[in-house]
Amino acid sequence: MTTTPAILTTALTRSYDDQPVLRGIDLSVPSGTIFALLGSNGAGKTTVIRILSTLLKADGGTAVVNGYDVATHPARVRESISLTGQFAAIDEILTGRENLVLIAQLRRLEQPGRIADDLLARFALTDAGRRRAATYSGGMRRRLDIAMSLIGNPPVLFLDEPTSGLDPQSRIEVWKTVRELAGQGTTVLLTTQYLDEAEHLADRIAVLHEGRIIADGTLAELRQLFPPATVEYVEKQPTLEDIFLAIVGHDDAPTNDALT
Amino acid sequence: MTTHGAHATDVLLRRSLRHIRRSPDTIITTAITPIVMLLLFVYVFGGAIHVGGGSYVSYLLPGILLVTVASGIAYTAFRLFTDVSGGIFERFSSMPITRSAFLWSHVVTSLVANLVSLVLVVVVALAMGFRSGAGVLAWLGVLGIMVLFTLALTWLAVIPGLTATSVDGVSGFSYPLIFLPFVSSTFVPTQGMPGPVRWFAEHQPVTSIVDTVRHLFAQQPVGNDGWVAVAWCVGVLLVAYVLAMRTYRSKVA
């Protein structure tokens, strides 16, 4: 892990029609880590992602991605990132394979067909690869969407609510992929409104509320903001998610080891 | 455009041409409105319309070609709208490719799709008795003016394609363009129209373009109409291009 953060923002502000959405965001995301931006709807999460991925200009402050300022070197930033937006950014008329080939060609990579086949296999889409993406389920779309973002191995990945609208199994698959990516050194900034997602997945968590970061740290650090834990004896009931995954026979049910 | 931009435009162009090959109905639908107009005016109203020498279908075809393009660009706007509202536009915009490649691929696709529709309409007109002794140069002239006209309307269509918030808004904008030929020399000579209507008909772009194409088909000298037609097309093209580019830039920061 290098000491320079992969993403660094200072005093980032942005308003829409005089309505401030970001009121000074300071973020520092170490390289190769998973960083969760947690917040409710309308907190400004997507605005942060859009500024970092050069789709939107900030009103004030600076944002640096992979060492490049988004305002002065947007082309360099775009070479360093991939964005998976809130809505699956796939071409529904093309097949899954054609979608992947398209991105590989746009990135001017050698052997786009081979890259596509490898990713189809990795994301369990080989059988569906020759079908139009319009016929895919929500989970398959999301997997294809993320697979498209991985083409060219960009060092920084933005995932805007990657699991919203997904069933529990697909959600776990996405988590697995994100962990693998971080394991390979990719920096992942994801937004989520699910507390458990941030808890399970992220190395660091920032809480965005009404355009401000109101807490930022590791889960352990955030825990210390609260009164010390008291010991209570309670019967451990399985969560509905545990039950659901047990009865549908999924072998990758979430365990609590991610928390320790 | 740099070679980098040309490469991305080429990849994206092949993508949207594939869209058209997979939904050829868009080309058929584009051609149906003008073909129905052609049938209706030639076989229903045509008997009551007197346009001097020559067959009515030959008189009518030039204006019908413009109607074809006007109905075709509704799909141009629709295809853009689909990309922009679906999220793939943001993916392309956040990738290391020349940003204007996205728009250019849609513009060239529009040109190709409209030319195919135009060929369909001309084939139907030939079956209905349209004949022209025009030589290669005159046909090239017709092609040139249709390409200019299509480009002008395509860049116009880019604006609602980028800004519309619903499918209805996207397709609605082309209706006035389809009806503009009615108040022109497309269906009947302008001489029979009352004063202000005639003035409008003779000074709006459709009449000069229609008359130019008509003269080219009839192997008559084009005269001033040709320059007026080209000026209108280039003028609308430039204004629409500037506005479309401005809209595009405001969209991608």
C-alpha cells in the first residue's frame, strides 16, 4: 500500500440551483482499500461520485484521483477510473458478450473477444453471453455492469449503490467480487444506504449527512464514538437473511468473520 | 477529429448500426408515413390537383423525401434519449475516449438510417410511376441536398435527444417538421394560396429545397432556388450544431 491516497478531496462543494448539496467534503481513501460512503437518499453520495468521475464540476474545493486533479486533468482521471453508476450502464440491445467487447474496443485493448470470454466466465455469465442483455435478471445485469467496469484494470473503481435492488444472493456475489478486487490492489469507493453493506465490506466508512461528512474512520473507530459496549446475554436469533439463504440452499451465507 | 476520436466514433458507430439492424422496424416505420402520404395524395387527392405538365407522383416525391427525413430523425432523438436515460452515456463519458465520439456516432447512424428510408420511398415512388431522366450529376445533387438536410435536422434532433425527460417529449418535437411541407410547394403550387400563407410558403426552407430537387429530377436549371436551399440547410445545420454541442457540454460537465 502506497502512502499517497488514491482519492483525496478537500472542501468539495456543489449546489444545484442555490440548493447546497455538498457543503465541504474532505475524503482520503488509501490506495487498495474499500471505502464506503454511507448515507440516506439525497445525502449527496451520487454527487460526490459524479464529481470524482469527471461527470460533474464541483463549485469549490479540489478532488484528486490517482494523483490527477479532476478539474485540470479530467482525461488522466478517466484513464484511471471506472464507474458503475446507480443504473446498470449496459446496452440492452447487444448481447452480454458484445457489451464487453464494446468496452474493450473503446479502451483499445488487444484481443477484446478473449477479454470478454474471460470476464463472462469469471462472472458466471458464459451461458448467457450470447443472449441480449435485455433478457437478463437484475443480478445478471449488475454482474455484467461490474464486469464492464473491470475491463482495462483501472486502479480506481467507483460503485454507486452497487447492490440496490438486488436479491440477497446477488448481493453476496457483488460483495465477493469487490473483496477480490481490493485484494488485487484496486481502490474501491462505493456508496450505499445499507448499514450492513458498509459494515461487511468496507475498510473505512464515511457517513455523509446533509452534504457533510459527519463521521469517518474504520468500523472500530466509529464504534468508539459511542458509549462503551455493555455485556448483555441475548438468545442469538437467525436473521431473516440467514433463514432465507439457508432455505434456498446458498452455500455462501454471510458469516460474522468479516466483522472481526 | 483526432485518430483517437475517429477510432471511438467507429466503434460506437458500429454499435448503433447494429441496433438498427436488430430493429429494422424503425426504418420501415420511418418510411411508412411518407409512403402513405404518397399513396393518399397520388391516388385519392391527386385527381383534383393540377400541377401543370408531368405526373403528380413526380411532382410530389421531392417533398415526400423531406417528410421521410423529418419522421426519421424522431428515431435519432429516441436513440440518444435511450442512451442518456439508461446510464450507458455516463459510462462512455467517464471513459478515456473522445467525448464527441458519442454524438458523432449517433449523427452518422442517423444519416445512414435516413438514407435507407429514402431509398425505400424512392423505390415505392418508382413503382407508382415516378420517372426521371436525371443524369448522374443531378442525382448526386439530389443526394447532396438530402444529406445536408438530414444532417441539419439530425443536429436539431440531438437537442431534444439530450434534454428530454420522457419518451413523449422526444418524439413530439418532429411533428411540426412533418407538417411544415404542407404549407409549401410540396403538395400544390403556392400560386393558389392566399397572400400571407403564400408569402410564408414561398419563404420557408421546404419550398426552396423541394423546388431544387424537383428541378434536378426534371433536368431543368436549378437557378437561385439551389443556393437558397443550400443556404437554409447549412444555416440550420450550423445553428443546430452549435446549440447541440452547447447542450452536450452542459450535460457532461
